[in-house]
Amino acid sequence: MNWAESAGRVVLEACNPHPQDVAIVLGWTPVVDELAPHVAEVIVVDPTSNAPLPAKARWHRAPIDQPPDLGRASVVLAHWTWRTLPPARQRALARCLGQGLRERALLVIGDIVWSFPPDSIDEPEQFGDQLEHAPTADALTAMVRDAGFLPDLHRFGPAVGVMIALRANR
């Protein structure tokens, strides 16, 4: 089974796109191409990618932890990008999203999320690069909950997870 491919399908479904949605995607991902036809607008936060964007998508040239227009967004997606930030920046981004997103907005994170300690997994490098900052399932759940979301983490094997988090009442 290809965990990354399975997680990608779940990430797209978890966004639950509607024609009036504004989606912010933290870092370019192929999911942008699949998401764009189903929403009003996609804003891709990435400082360097040169990938072509589909109709209804535009770039916001900034680091992924500096998203724009949070008040307009109904969905924020981080697919294979959360682990690129050190833990302190992950927590700061979660707080930023919790403060800026409106009630009932979704945060969808699909990434490496350790269900077991990484040192207990044979060949953890099979899950890709940039594993240094990949959070544990408990750490990700706590940081998202502390930021004002109701998180629901779905695990795909020992290391891949998709979290769907609903912005709770303030």
C-alpha cells in the first residue's frame, strides 16, 4: 500500500470542498490541482515554488507559516509541509490559524505524524526526508487543540496521518 497516495486522497476528501470556499494551501502540493476546480479560490503559500497553478489558484509568496487572508478562508491545508517547521514554529502557526480563522473553518494536516517513537520503526527514512521535526500524534493533537480546534487524527500506518480539525467556538 502506498501510504502517501492514500493520505493524499483522504486530505482532499477531508477538505470537503464547496464552490464558495476559499482554501489556503501551505506549500505547493499536487492536491492544489485537484482542489481548485471545486472551490472559489485557492491561495498557495510558498516562497519559492514555480509549479504552474490551475485556474482559481494564486500564489502568496511568503513562508508557509505566514498565511494571508485567514478571515476569508474556510479551509487551510498543510500537505507534506507541517514537518518542515521546527516545533516552536509549528505551535506558532497553529496559534495563528486558531486566532485568524473563523468559527467552523477546517484545518487539514496530512503529513508524517509518528504513532510510535521513530527509533522503534525500521527504516524511518522510508517516510521521506525532513523527518527531524515530524511531530508525534499526541504532540500534534495537543498543539492543534490548544490553538482552539477540535482535532480528529486518522493514522495510516506507523507514520502517516491526516488530521481534520474544526475551528471551535471562541
